Amino acid sequence: MYQLKAVDKHFPGVHALQAVDFEVQRGEIVGLVGENGAGKSTLMKVIYGAYQPDGGEIKIDGKRVRFQNPRQAMDHGIGMVFQEQSLIPNLTVMENIFLGFEKQFVTFGVVSWRAMATAARAQLAKVKLDIDPTTITSDLSFAQRQLVELVKVLTLEERIDGDLVILLDEPTSVLAEEEVKLLFQIVRGLTKRASFIFVSHRISEVLELSDRIYIMKDGAVVDVVHSNDADLDDIQHKMVGREINSEYYREHKQQAYNSNDVLVSFDNVGLQGSYRNISFDLHAGEVLCLVGTEGSGREAILRTVFGRDPCNAGRVKIKGEPVTAFSPMAGVRRGIGHVPRERKIEGIVNGMNVYENMTLAQIRKFARLGIMNVPAEKQLANEWIERLGIKTPSVAKDCGGLSGGNQQKVVLAKWRSSGSDILLLDHPTRGLDIGAKEDVYEMIREMSANGVGILLAADTLEEAIGLSHTIIVLKDGEIQKRFEYATGSKPSLYDLVHHMI
Amino acid sequence: MTHEILRPHFPWITLVALIVIVGIANPAFFSVSGFVILMADVIPLLIMAIGMTFAIYIGGIDLSIQQLANMVTVMTTVYLAQFGISVALLVVLVGGLFGIISGFVTTRLYVPSFVSTLAIGFIALSIAKWLSNQRALFMDATLRDAHFGWMFGNTMGVPHELVIGLLLAFFAWLLQTRTPFGRALKAVGSGELAAVASGIDVDRVKIFAFGLSGMFAAFAGLMFSVKLSGGDAQLANGFLLLAIVAVLVGGTPLTGGVGGIINTVIGTLIVMVIRAAMVYLEIDATQQQMIFGIVLIVAIALTIDRSKLRSVVK
């Protein structure tokens, strides 16, 4: 019914989609998996009309179509449920649901809120969400908002005569296990009316929900499998082109840390509204991973260590010194380096070149009589480019133009070259391809072997388990469980998830 | 893409094109001595625009400079007899202090710079009026010549004000491109969040940038006052718009992070050429601000970096 034939998409320097064939049958749930950068999001954007392909064709029921924008795609029954939530927080639920389509409730230029509320209730019933449609959206939980997002797309049902295709982009990433089950139930119930394309990093969920699964790698569909006769390892293998095992996280390089050398010490530390009663010690050479869902407080703890969010209870000591003044400047002076999650915004300065970025945390050290010593900066940059294998045409290249992996290496080089011995890594591998991830893992091992204490918020649980000496599981701002182990006695995924939600 | 590659070159291409066009229409424009006089005339504007560049480079703006310069003309005239040449130091420090207050209000009290500097500007204006009793004051010619005669002399055909302007421009350029402060300034302008995450004291950098803006405005005010031999709460009126135009036309966008002092020198020359052309075309003085208003809008539209504005899902 919905079909892509040999669709191509080019961006400057990238062949983002290469002759992609893709098909959705009526009432089918199709899974779409692939590593970051495999072309999933480009493909989705082509499907919902945000991008126009520059080769191949799109057919609906055998008829060729071309969408100039998402609105036109919607008119053909194609809707997108956004991962980054597209709801406007300060509007009511019903206003969000019918945003842009209020006309149906307007008489003499005035919106009938009652009619809208009634209609909204009918829509919410489709996903069995029993909330007052006049609720302000920001008062809803993440799971509820996700469902409202789905409802918003489901209004297509009444507007469009033909079949519906609904894209679900990582709908489960913020949901708890129970909520995921509920969502799946709802989606299955809706297949009478609509087909779904389900995109997720969680391959097990894709396997559970989908009928067929498209596997993408490097901009091409490498395989299509039926979920009945597919297994997880097989899919993962095809996605990355090889197997993921303990080798991947460099576990053989994990060394015991020095338990006498405490770098960061939290004693019953709390921050109103974020976390409370947090105690832990970070030792030289240790990789300590904070695990928890969004809002569990792990980012806030990292920010407190760095000095961004001062705590208001308990005692923080860094290298034995009690911390009284919290600021990033003081944090950097104490030898703390911060690799933020938002690499492009907080990690590198887009618009500054490689050497300027690398010396950013120690500008003054490179000044002689008040004038920057650029040759020394370039020398330092060249050393680290070689040491970390950073791919850049020159040290004067704008960092914004480097690939994600190389940007991250520049950020790491910034801290390592300035001698930081406490490193806060907030999702250091987010958005990186496999090769770049491995480089980062290698660097983490090397740093911890050199006595750097690393506080990590990992991108996935597998990563957390693979990399750390110690894992602290957080929930709602409190420590649930602490796992300490050496290589070979790592906890399982289940152990962690069990304490997270 | 081509637009992106060409963008940094727009300002000097514009300048050359304008010079050629104006020169063809009026060959007298090409005379070296005429050009030097034009440049000397534009020096106070250049100095103001250089200060403004620091404020805009960090993504802010300083709307107080014109009023600071007004206030300084009055202060210079009033205190010349008392302090002699040290009045220069006094007014530059006062200008810097006002800038620092603007910076403080902007960074610590979270008042956007266009509001904080506007308010500070009115305070300066009010001080100017109070100090001058709302009258135009005149300097004692002997005192002026004794202490500031050097400002407007002429050595081997080179006007001293031109030398002063170029020295200040050089100093500002050095500060922007070659010092730790300049590096921090660039980091704050291009990626404030990354600068914070690198342990840079962003607030201090910003406060210092506004302080510089105030100091340069004060110096421009000092030059006005000496040149026109007096002080008045309206003496520098009209220069705010021109200074903003000079910075933006030069290629430092309101979003900050790119451009800089050299760009502002080019931008000031563009303003100079446009002004000369208007004189030649006999455009009435009352209409000149209108032209510059339009130029300003066009310059903003052409130079602003849209990727830095909050983008909508397309």
C-alpha cells in the first residue's frame, strides 16, 4: 500500500539514502532499526514529507506521490509521532490535539471549547487515556504526553478517507516498562485502522511489536526480516556489521582502582527538587557510572560535581578539600573536566577551530606577556590529533565541520591536555558511530589506567555495565542500589532495570 | 552554499564596489587628500563603532554609547580647567564604569543588554543635562589647545586624529585577536554554553566587553568635545545608528561570534562612502538617517546567522 522504490537522498558530502526500497502493508507494523547515522531519521523525514528524495519514487496504492512538506503528507494519511515531544506545554491537551485544525469548532469566528473538548475526549478514548482534555499539557506525565502525541496524529483518522501510516520515533525511550506494554497494546489495537512504522534503539521491543523489520546500515537497507524467525543477536550483528561482546567495551583492559585515593566524596548531599541523601566516593582510576531514567537526578549530580548546580544539603569534598564555592571556573581549577551530553552546543564551540577548542580550558597558560602563543597551541593540538587519531584536514579547521566522533575527541583532548584528573562524562558516545564509540571506550580505559577518576552517565545500560567498576542506580533522586564488581562478575541488565523503575 | 562561502567577503566587496561607483560618478572622490580628510572626519564614529563591536561580538548590543559620548562632552568641558589633560583619563574611566554597570545589569540581573544599556544611556543623558544645565557649554580655547591641541594637528599631511583612530583600532584588534581575553570573547560569542562548560568566566568576559564599549564611547565623546570646542547633551546625537550600521555592515552579525574589529573598520568606511555619496547626490541631511535606517535593516537581514536563531521543525 505505501511503497518507496529505490529512494535516494544526498546531502553535501553524504549519500544519506542509497536506493532504499521500503514497503508497508495495510494494518502492518514495520520495525526500522539501525545504528545512529545509519539513515533512519533521513528515511523517516522522507516518509513524512520533511525531505524530498532526489531519486526514486514514493507510491501510495500504486499511485505516485510527491510531498512538498509534512502537511501534504498528512493529507495523504501519513503522520509522525515525534520523539522530541512536539506538544506545546502551556496549552491544554485539546488545544494541542487540534492545533492548526481548530476550524471545525469555529462558529462566527469563535472557537467552541465545549465542542472541542467533546471531540478531544473521543480522540483520547482511542488510546484509553482518561484525562480531562482541558488539562494543561505540562501537568501530564511523560507517558501521558506520549499518548497525547499519538492522539494528535490519530485525528487523521477522521480527516482522511484512505489508509493511515503512522511513524513512531523512539516512543518508548521515556517510558517505564508497564507504560511500554500499554503503548504496545494500544498500537496493536489500532492496526485495524492504521499501519505503523516503529523506530527504536531497543531492538527487543522492535522484535516484540513489529511484523517485519527493516535493518539499515550506512544509508542502505541491509536486510528485511520477519520477526517470527529473527533473533536479537542476528539483527544486532547486521546493524553493526559484527558482534558486540566484552571485547567491545575493552573489559580486558579494566584495572582495579586505587581505593586509597579519593578524588570526589559526596556525604549525604542533596539538591532541592533533584536528588537527596547521595553519598559516594570516586577514586583515582575508577569508572563510576550513575544509572537511572531521565529525571532520576544523575545529570544534576554531575552538574553539582562540576560546579554548575550548587547543592543545598550535605558535604562535597574534592581531593580532600571541602567545596564551599560552586562554579564551573572553580571546578576546572580543581582539575575537573566535563564532557557534556550536548556535544555540539556545550562540548565544542562551533565557529572556533581545533586548536582554539583544545586550549579553551587553559587559555591563560598559553599567553606570553598577555599575547596568545599560537604556535604552542598548534603544537599541542597536533600532538593530540596524532595521539587520539583525530581526523581533521588541519588544526585551523572549524570544529563545527568535524564529524561527531572527532568533535568528541577534541573535547576529550581539551580536558586531558589541561591535566584534568576528574572527568565527568555525560553520554559521551551519544550519536557516535560504532568506530568512534570504540575509540571513546579505549580512551576511557587509558585514562582510568592513568589514575583519572571518571564519573559516567552512560548512553545505554550495556555501556554502563561494560565500562564501570561501580554502578550506582538512582531513582527519583535517591540511590537505590550500588553494584561493585570486577571484570567477570558484572551485573546483568535485568539487575539494573529492576532497581531503576 | 556559495552564499555561505561568500558571506565573509561581502563587506570589503561592498566597500570596493561602492568606492568604484561613487568614484565613477564623481572622479574627484579619488583624490588622496580628499580621502584623507573624509577618513579623519569619520574617526569619532570609528572609535564608537569599535567599542560597539565588542558588545555585539558577544551577542549583545550597547545602546548607551551615544548618551555616554554626550555626557562626556559635557564632563570634558566642565572639568577641563580643573583637571587639564587628566580629564581624558577621568572621562574614559567614567565611560568604562558605565559600561561595566551595563554589563553587570545584563549578566547578573539578567536584563537583556538592549534594555540595560538603553536605561544606562538615559541615566547618562540625564547626568549630561544636569551637569550642563541644558545649555551648550564652550571650552576655553587656550586651555583646549594647551592640553588637547595634539589631537587635531597635522604632521606631513597626516591628520593626527587619523593616527589616533588607527592606533585605537590596532589596539582593539590586538585585544580581539591576540589575547586571552579575545579568545574568551570569541568563545562566548560563538558558543556561550560551551564556554561556560570549559570553565570560562563568561560573566566577567561580558562585563569587560561592555566596559570596553563604554571606554571607547567616552573617548569618542572626548574627541567631539575637543573638536567642537564645547559640550552639550545632544552633541553626539545621530551617532548610535551610524555606529550600529558600521558594525553590522562590516559583517559582525547581531548573533555575535564572527566578524570583529577589522570588519568594523571596513563597515565604518562603507558608512563614510555612503555619506560622501549622499552629499554628492545632494540628499538632504534630514533624509540621511532614513537611508541609514534602511541600510541597517538590509545589513541585519544579510548578515544574521539564521542557524543560531531557534529553528522550527521543517
